[in-house]
Amino acid sequence: MPDIIVYGAAIVLLLLSGAFSGLNIGMMMARPDDLRRKAAQGDKVAERVYKYRKDGYYLIFCILLGNVGVNTAMSILLGNVAGGIIGGLVTTILITAFGELLPQAIFTQRGYRLARHLFWLLDIIYVVFWPLALPVSKLLSRWIGKEPPSIYTHNELEQIIHEHADSQHSPLDKTESRIVAGALNFSSQRVHEIMKPLDQVTTIKRHHTITPATARRLLRSGHSRVPVVDDDGAFCAILYMKDLVGVELPVAVTRVARDKMHDIDHQSRLDTALNRFTQTRSHIAYVAGNRGEPLGILTLEDVIETILQRPIIDEHDAA
């Protein structure tokens, strides 16, 4: 066989070796659940890659069988030309440098997107190796089990979000990352951690009369809703400061107070509290202890501030 044909065949085999090696790391490092999400967002390359990657055992068998086959063929071919130790040494250097190291380094940086140029090769080996790949993939799936999805803890998700915000290649900014991180963590916090204790709550007695001086005191508190309590300290209603607009003072609290004040258990998580506010269509509730005694109050604003991880200050808040 002419040397030019031998060397030409060796080059083709070396290119195929690099292609298989690159596909191995480029395809297998892409998680099926990540590809599925990207495909759902309209990523056509991810959609095509997912068709191969969803059966990881079938894919890896085809790639490895093809890689081993071309490397073996190249070793035999160059061994017949150079012979002995020289042929083995040349083959080892070529495969290591151009069949393994270089393509894997490239595919590690570019990921599965570079694989779109080799879909034709995957289609070929999927058909050619089907008689062997199908039963082997079935056996591996039964013995080892299916590939588990990537599941992250709250802390891991928060870390990923902050890493995205710090990256110049991410569309996520610092404000968005802070809000998302707050939304992830707020469900692990409990009501008693962010409630306002009773000694810090501005209230008004149910049997009292609202005079101009009382109204000014309530306005200085900076709250748009003031809890109304009985003589025994039980929360019974809510006074909306806007209801005093246009009302001639003095006026009895019972005439302007409205709405029942709902309770929230002090051990409830904040996601439960948020659902409670939604169900009762209220913005304020009193926090109840183990025996039902009031411990403080919680507002919808408190929960939102926890999610945003910064206080909400408007023109009505006290200085």
C-alpha cells in the first residue's frame, strides 16, 4: 500500500479519534435536565443534543466503541509502517496529543455546542452500533440505574445565583440575585424571627375616642393600619388611617374600626404566613403563642422586606 494512502488514512483516523474524544466529554458533561430546560426555551442545539443525551448509556457506548476502534486501527496501521517500539511510541504521542488532550480541552471550553458539527457522526454510529449498543444500554440501566437529575439545596441555589450575578456573561444583576436569594431563604424563616414585639406595637383601645391629638399620635407612628385591642389586650379589629380622612373628630374607635384581625402562629414559616395573608386578604395579623396569647404583629410588608432583603421606606414611615 502506498505510503501516501497509509498516512492519509492515519490522519483520518486521528481526526475521528479526536472527534470521538471531544464528543465524549462535550456530550457527557451536559446534564439532560439542563438540556431539557434550554430546549424548552427554544435552544435548537440543546434540543438536538438532548435526543442523544437522554439515553446516556447508549451514547457513551457508541462513542467509546468508536474511539477504541479508530485508535486500534491507527495503532495497527502505523505499527505496520514504522514497526516495533517506534510505531507504538509515535501512535501513543499522536493519540494523546491530538486524539485526546487537544479535543477534550476544546470541548471542555465550548461544551455541547461544538457537537452540532458532529451530529452526522453521531447519526452514523447510532445506526452502525445499534445491535450492540441497545442491549448493553438496557443492561447498564437495569444494573446501575437511570441517571439521577441534578437537585440543589437552597444554599447551593443561592450560591449559583450569586455566581451568575458576579459573572460578566450573565444577564442576572445584583438586585435580581438578592431578590431571588431572599425568596429562596424566606420559607426557612419563622414568624417569630421577624415579627414586631408587643412592646413596639402602636395600638388603640376599642372603647377609646379618637381626638385630634390621638390622630396626630397615630400618624406619627408611620403606620397606615393600627391594631385595635380590647381591655384585656386581645386584638379585635383594625383601624385604617385613611378612614379618618374627612371624618369629624373626635369619633369613637368602634365607628371607624373594621375588619377582623386574623392570627398567625409564631412557629409558622414565612411562606405559610404569606399564604395566610393571601387567603384572608389582609395585610396585618397578630402573632399567637403556644396558648393563643398575642406576642406581636406581622405585616405583609415584613414578609416582602424579607424577600427583598432590604427595608421598604415610603413617605408615610416615621423618621
